[in-house]
Amino acid sequence: MQEKGTISIHTENIFPIIKKFLYSDHEIFLRELVSNAVDATQKIKRLSSLGQYKGGLGELRVEVAFDKDQKTITISDRGLGMTADEIKKYINQIAFSGATEFVEKFKDSKDANELIGKFGLGFYSAFMVAEKVEIQTLSYQEGAAPVRWFSDGSTEFELTDGTRSERGTDIILHVNAESEEFLEESRLREILNKYCSFLPVPIKFGTKSESEPDGEDEEGKPKSKQVEVDNIINNTTPIWTKSPSSLTDDDYIRFYQELYPFAEEPLFWIHLNVDYPFNLTGVLYFPKVKKDMDLKPNKIKLFSRQVFITDEVKDIVPEFLMLLHGVIDSPDIPLNVSRSFLQADGNVKKINTYITKKVGDKLSELYKKDRKAYEEKWPDIGLFVKYGMITDDKFFDKGKEFVLLNNTKSEHFTLDEYAEKVKPLQTDKDGNVIYLYATDPGKQDSFIQSAQARSYDVLVMEGPLDNHFISHLERKLEKTQVKRVDSGTADTLISKDETIASVLTEDQQASVKTVFEKTITKPGMNVAVESLSPDELPVTITMDEFMRRMKDMAAMGGGGMSFYGSMPDNYKVTVNGNHPLINRILSLEDETEKSKLARQAFDLGLLSQGMLTGAELTEFVKNSVSTLTGSKN
Ligand code: ADP
């Protein structure tokens, strides 16, 4: 048999386009060809099990070999093979139309990068790296003859008698000059590991034995026998293909380590398994994150029938779960389309919802099963739960059940439990329940103590998302306000009806105010004299909750907040008119002495807010020493 022909085409110069624009993703040729070989192998298995193929299957595996001298890469399978007619149909027409379709889409696409690499080019991707491609194949069909197909990447092809004696197909690539990197063992192994590690048919990787068993080479040295690189590179039954009931914790942990060799053990995992209304399997792991969000996203790997596709799962996994690890395998996610199409895809939306629900169910289950263990994991889990509740309303409703608040005494409460706990004491005169929190319990200690002196509870909100979480809570919970413990004096934080009588007359209050206003030169300090309990500090410096929150958000780059970022800091200086020290200041005759004590009281206020630093701190220490010594300066 000898046949020549021209591949029917609509677009001239298709190969130059493929070569040029797929530059960055050339390596996928191997994924495509190995996938085809695996498909052909699966097909013969199916035919055999259906009784449509009666011959022996033999050892079913795919082999990838390379020959540096001949500059070839060969992908061989013992699949169903092709007859001459099938080659004409599948390779000359169908495969080619796939490539043509790519080029057509490519022409219309506004962003070429979106398309490249998402579009499985199939068989013709071979021409990205090869100047000539040869197929040697023998069909499983009775009486079939071996066939050879050959093309030099132009639109011409040759179809002749082949040499293959066993059922199956060899795809032989004659690697082009620019693609010689793919003749390196390490490069090929890297690509196989990336895309083919979990294919369902064993993949053997090795060099073609390229030298005579004995003899001498041109330089007269004895030829060394080529060391055979010979091993199966893949795990054909990764755990996501198995039934959860057949797996132990160890299996999941071992698989995690296979995926991420250097990672710490995961906290827990979720096995995904659904076949209606879409097909999806996978295992998602919760990694240990702690407070610092130092984890890179994009750790979830997306597979389609065990072929690795990408680790950019941005539109498939809900944003708040991007920090999870693991694998998702779904043939129902369209891979060869642009991003915007993906976002609008019905299956993708359903998958998103499904994953969110599964994560919610798992958290709820863990919470109910062993609350204590759940609390211990909370520092790691909390971040996901809060992020989810902030960004996803449905998840907020679910998360209400298992989100935990923890206080300065390291006790944990659900939202309902906490509301019950603080309602009796922390309801203000307008009926609002006030939650108090600290972002830095060490620094805010004096404020925490004065809140606790009134038996108020103080939450700890020191996580990177807590700022947003607090605002979100306030919006969601009825008649509840959340205030940082140092945003007011304990009495103003939760204003009650009972007022503390003032020791000072109005005139005296005005006079105290003047003393402090004259003494304080720092900008942005607004003095007010109030009657607090004598147990409170003589001077308390606070920043309004709203203002501070806006500033914090501006600092984190919150949209539309930059206005607040540029505002100067503004503080309230509350002078406690009922404190004995203030009385003493009033009773002094000497203006300088008055001012000196006022300065010190103010500095103490700054000090307990961690705001006294540098030269001011040095000055304060000096003044205190002189006051304690009793010297007059
Ligand atoms: P796709 O795999 O998406 O169908 P390809 O261009 O990769 O597109 O392949 C076209 C067709 O060629 C396949 O559907 C299959 O029928 C046939 N084919 C490709 N490679 C092989 C192979 N190794 N063995 C048998 N048939 C193959």
C-alpha cells in the first residue's frame, strides 16, 4: 500500500501558528499524546470486557522513550490501534479539524493567553516540538494490516504499509531544532511527573537502547551499554478514585505527602464524590495555616480523568477555599474555553456550590463530634470559616453554627452562646449589646483590666481577617455593636443610665480642661473632662472605634478608604475629674507645678496605650524621677 494525500484544510499555515503561539506551553504535547495512548488502552480493555475483542490483552502499559542521537521521542501503547481507514478519519480529518478550530478561535479571541494551553490540541500538538511525525499502528481488528502514517508538518501526509507486529500504536516524534530540551531525560521526567503522575494505565519511562550491545564507537572506545532508565512513573489508582470507606487516615496523609512532599501534616480532609448532576471526585485538605497567611494559593490541582490540567482553580473553587490543598477531578469542567466562559458555565457554578456545602458539612460534623478537638484546631480553621462567612452569604448562615469567638481567658463560644453570656451585663441604655475586643491583649492590658473590673468580657481579635469579620458581624447581628476595648473608657464603651456624680464643680472642670489644653502640645488631642470612677486612670487616651476601623481598612488597602488613611490621627483625651490626682492638680498654686503634673498624667495615659516613645519617653522618665525625688526644677 502506498498513498499520498493532502490534509483537507481551510486555513493555510496552520502549523506555523500553532508553533508560534503555543510557545509557552509546548510541553503539553506529551500530555496530549500520552492521554491518547491511555485512551486507546482503556478502549481495548473495554472491548475485551464486552467480548468484542477475543485476543489476549497482554501487559497493558504506555511507554515513553527517547533517543538523543536519533532525536526522537516515542510514545507507544498496546491499545486498540488504527486501521488505514481510521487514520484517514481520525488523524487526517477529525484531529485536524480540532487544530483548525483552535486556530479559528484563536483568531477571534481578544486575549490569546486565555486560549493557549486551555485548548487541548490533541494529536497535532506534536508539531509544536516535532518537524516530522510518524505513526506505526496495528489495529486489534481481525485481519488488520500494520499501517505507517508520516507527515513533515506541511499539509501533506503519506500512508504506507507499517512494520508494527503487535496490536497498538507508536507515535514517533522527530524533534525539531528548537525543541531539543525535550530530549533531556530530566525535562521529560519533569513533564511526565507534572501531567501523568496519576494516569490510570502504567506509564513506563526509559531511553531507547541506542547502542549496539558491543563494538566500538567512532573514536575507538568501547561502547558503554546505555543505562536503561526503566521505571513506572505513575500511581494508577490515586485515592480520589477509591471509595472513602476503603481508605484509612494514613492513606490520606500519605497521599498528601505524595502531593506536597515538604508540607506539614494536614488538619483534616474532605473526600468529594458526586456523579449527578455533574461528575466530580477529589480530596480537599485543610492545611495548617496559623495566623500568618503565608501560604501561596493555587495549591489545588485540577485533573480531568486523572490527567493533570492546571493548578489555577480560581473560578472553580470558591475564593475562600483557595488556600485548601488537594485535587479535584472532573471531566465536566470545560477546559478548552476562556476564563469568562468558565465563570458563566453552569457546571462550574454547581461545582462551586457543592464544594462550599461539603466544606460546611465537614466543619459542622467536626464541631458536633468533638467540640474540644475542634476548639484546639480553631486557630487554623478560623481563618477559612471567617473568610467564608465574610465573602459568601450562604456560608455565613451555615457558619453561624460553628464559628467560634474566643476571649482573653481562652474560652470559646459560638455566636449564640456569646450573645447569651454578655447580654445581662453588656447591654447599654439603648438596648444594644456591646461586644468588646482586643487586637493586642498585651498592649491593651490596662483597658482589658478596667473592662474586667466591671465584669465585662473581652474577645481576642488578632487575626488578619478579624477587622473585616467584626464589621461583618455588626452588620449581620441585630442590636449588637462591636468595640475595641481601648476605643473609650470603660464607662463610655457601654453607656448605662447610672451616671457617676462629679466631684468637681463646672468651674473646676473648665479650669482642669484649660490646664491640660495648655500642657498638651501634641496635635490631634481633644481634651474632655468627665466624671469616671476614681478607680479609672486619671487620663485615658482613646481613638474612636469608627475612625480607627476606617484607618485600619485604609492601611490594608480597602477600596474607597484612602480618604481615611490620609486623615491625621485624632484622639480623645478623657480627664477623669473624679480621680484624686486631678484634685491635687487643681489644688496647686504654682502654674508650672500644675502643668508638670498634668503632663505626667497625660504621659501615663500615652504610656498605657503604647504611644509614648522616643524623646517623649526619655522626658517622661526624667520628670518622673525628679517628681519622685521631690526636687523642684
Ligand atoms: P481527541 O483525543 O481529542 O479525540 P486527538 O487529535 O488527540 O483528539 O486524536 C484524534 C483521534 O485519533 C482520537 O480520537 C483517536 O481516535 C485517534 N488516536 C489518536 N491517538 C491514538 C492512539 N495512540 N491509538 C489509537 N487511536 C488514536
